[in-house]
Amino acid sequence: MTDQPSTLQAVDWIDTAASTPLHVVCSVRGDRDRELLVDWLGSVEGVTVSTTTPEELVTAPFDLCLIDQSTLNAVGDRLLERSTDAQPITLPCLLITTGRPTATSAAGESTTVPDKYQPLVTDVITTPVRKSQLRRRLRTSLKMRQQSKQLASSNTHHRELLELLPEAVLVVSEGTIKYVNTAAECLFGASESTLLGSAFLDYIAAGDRSTAADLLAVTEQSETVSGTAPEFVEFELAVDGRAVEIEAASTAVGLTGDSVQLICRDMTERNEREDQLRLYRKAMDGATVGITITDARQADNPLVYVNEEFERLTGLDSEEVLGRNPRFPQSPRTNPDTIAEIRQAVDNGEAVSVELLNQYTDGTEWHNALDISPVHQDGELTHFLGFQRDVTATRSQQNQLAVLDRVLRHNLRNRLNVVLGHAQTLTEGANTEAVPIHAGKICETAEELLELSDKTRRFRAAIETDAESTTTIELAAILSDCLREVSETYPAAVFEHTVPETARVQSKAAVTFALTELLSNAALHSDQDAPQVSVTVSEVDTELRIRITDDGPGIPAAEQQAFTDTTETPTDHAIGIGLWLVRWAIDSAGGELDYEAVDPQGSRITVRLPAVTAAESKDNTT
């Protein structure tokens, strides 16, 4: 060795932070060069040096070995086998020679290394050699060793991670499976030994092999050009005679990109869940009750789902309501106590069942039977599930039953008591002058009962007629028939009317019954000798407004309940049944009824009915 070394400390080529020093073994002839080499290496920080015989070298642990030609000739085959077995970790082996060798090494020096030992010998050093040159060549060899160990550790860690992945991972080269993790064994239903070396496409369903083949055609260049993450595609495996739905993505791997890494996921359970969710969604969309879902985690509980029935109930598309609080359909006349009950239940995350008065965008009101249930996920309140049912018809039927019950219990009973009272007086022997009076009262009351019965019968007949066949008819014709009938009954009354020729309605029987009853009441209850009744009809957008105005004393407050309320109260029921029958008839025709007093005397009743378009008139004309 030539030149004098400076202080022999570890420089950038030695990792002094390593927990174990690098161990160098020398197996060269016992001459002065070996002694100098050993002494020099032994003075380097982070390096330990030992000497050994060729036989001992075969099994001795080391990070780098220094051998001479005689050692190579003696144990070269066994060292080569050991080096091969250690892959991918490098076992650097430096051949120390003297004189002028006969071949050329990678470093540009001559060597006597036979071809079969080329994979074993990392470098050839010819003595004498400068310490600076030796340092450089030792640094190169030891760095190779350290980096190979780091790479092997990284590979081991990488494989351990792959084994822990829930997704199946395969490496395929030229169509042949070269690596599988544990999840791949489970997915493909075969052991590692069976899968390795087999053709990947053999495990793919025949109809999907072209799709799978496209995954294997991915190249490193194509990935670089696309600049996007690998896309997953779905196809089926043929495993033990059954089809397994999977999705897979591929990436080119290897130094030259000649292999493909596949990541495969079993889609069976997910597809089954998605099928189940689609079934649930279809069932909810097709349900006959309105279904809503709100997000309780967001401010003001916005709607995140509505079904088709809810759209029908509100008259709005989902795009118009999603993101809004579901209170928007509530009518201004909704009971505030009911609203407070809902708010309290929502604030407390509790279920609640109430009945609300809702309205369509055109202002038409309907009764909503609302049920709200909280939804919790992992103990957290996340959503509210709402069910809405239109119970307007049910509520109307309940109201009708309540009114009819009142008629039977109150009006009918009172009138029968009148009949019985007068009849009893006659039975007990009333004087001759009183007999006509009592008989007259009996006849008058009987006529009232017959009128009540006849009115109820005509209402029922009108509703049943329209239920069987709803027709489109000119309103002028209906009003003309009504006025003719009422004028014959009340000839002293004066009726005036104006009706546009284009005004047409449906529900002929119900509208006829209602208008006849209203016109009769205007004439019957008037306190004028010649009652004045005017009827005006106007068309506003898609609505017909029929205003009946009289100069009578007005409608008693008890009777006005039929215009505003949906039910009677036990303590404040109306006297007659006529206006309730009118209300129900207009309801059945899809209309509404309003009342207002006229100053200084009189009343005005407004009937609002859906107008019929020209197209509808052509389709259904009477």
C-alpha cells in the first residue's frame, strides 16, 4: 500500500449510525500487504476486521470479504453458491492480486477471474494500491452491501404489507402468475403453489377474457402518457364452477415494465348490497305514502331524499325541494301547537306522529298524517325519516259522519220531540180550536224532516253520479237549469247572472246540487219581499270564481263553520245540514267555498272551481 493515510476515521462511505459495525473478513496469503491492509481497515471507525482460512470463509459472517487467487480457486464454487442464496442482498467479494493479470475488469484493471466467478467477484484490486483508491473501491462495495440490505428490508416490508391487504394482489408476467398474496388465494380459490406459474386468463369467465386481457396489456409508457390513476373494471372469475364478480386495476411494474401488478376486489357482497339498496330505493320511490329523509347533521334539517309520492303531494319536483326544510308545505292555518310538538320532538331526537294542515302551491289545503322517526348511526343522530299520507278524504268522511251524527242526535231528535209533543196533546183531547194548530205543527215538522231527507238523498245521488262518470259541461247550462228550478220555487225572487261562454267545469251533478242549494238558501232566508240575488262568473288563470250575492240578513255565525272548519265541535255545532252538504259537494268537485258579509246588508258566497281547458273540453264534452 502506498501514500500515508491521514487520520483513518469513517467518512461518508461508512454509516456510523448503524447499530452493528460493518465486518470485513480477509482470506489472503500471509504477506506484508495483507498485514498492512488489515491494519489500515482496523483503524477505520465503524469497521471490524478479522482473518480466516478459505474453509472458514465459506460460513463466516461478513459484510465484505477480501480474497486472493488461491482462496478463489479453493472455495470459489461454494462462495458463489452462498452469494446466489443471499440474493437480493449483495455479498461483496474483492479479489486481491499482484503482478499483471490477463483479463480486463469493470474498473478498467486486469484480472484473472474465470467467467463462472464473474457474478461472485465484485472488484479486483491489484497491489500495491494507493490508500485513496482503495478507500474509494471499498466505499463502493460497502455501499452496494448497505443498499442491497435496505432494498431487501424494503421488499420484505412491502411483501408483509401486501399480505395484510384485504384486496387480492397478483403480479403477472407474459400472462403467467408470478406472485399472489393471501387475499388472492382466497379470491381465486387456490393455493399459492397452484396459482404460481399458471395462466391468469384461465381463471377468468370466458365472456370476460378480452376485458381481462386488456388489463394485462398495460405498459409503463401508457401510464406515463395518460397521467391518470389506474381505472377499475368489472368482470367475472370462474372459481370452482361458480361466477365471482370482481373489479380489478393494473399497473406496470418491474425494471422494464414487463410485468403487471393487479389489484382485485371481490364485488359480490357490494353488488348484493347495491342491488338491495336499489330495491329499497325502488320500493320507496313507488310507495303510496310520501317518504322523506332529512340530514340532522346539517343546519335546519334539509331534505336529502324525497320519493315520487311526496312530489305528487307537494306538486313540486325533487330538484325544487331538496335542500329545504320539510316544513314548507304547511298551511298558515296549521295548528301552532302541532308545529311546536314537531319541533320539540326533532330537537330531542324523538319520534312523533301528528296531523298537519298542508297546502299545495296553488293554496289548496290537504290534511297530512305525518310520522317522523329518528335514524341513528353508531350512536349518533344523523337523519330523520318522514312518512306523509294525504288523509283529506278520511278527514272529510269523519267530518261528514260527525255532521250526520249531529243531525240524527240533535236536529232529528228535536223535531221528533216536536211531533210527539203535539201528537200527545191531540191524544189527550185538545179543544177543537187547538186541533188545527197542533196538526199544522206536526205537518210542518214532518215536511222539514222530509226536506232534510230529500236534500241528503239528492246530495248522495249527485256524488254517486259524478263518481261513475265525470263530464265536462258549460257552466252557463248548469246555472240556467239551477235558476229555472229555483225561480219556480221562489217566484218573487229576482235573479241576475253573467257567465262567460268559455266557462266549463267538470262534476256536473255535484256543481248543480251545490248551486241549486245556494240559490235556494239566498231566496228562502231573505227578509225582503222581492229578494235580489246576483250571480257573476269570472275566469282567473285556471280557476272559475262563481260569486252569489244576496240582500238578505246574512248567514248566522253558527252556520258559517261550514266555510272555514274541517270538523264540527261538540259544543258549537251548526243548526242545519245544508251548507255542509254544499261544502262536501264543492270539495268533491275539487273546489273551495268562501263567505263574506256585504255592507250594509247581505252576504256573498264565492265558489272556486278548477277551470277546464279547451283541450280537455274536446276530450270530454257534454
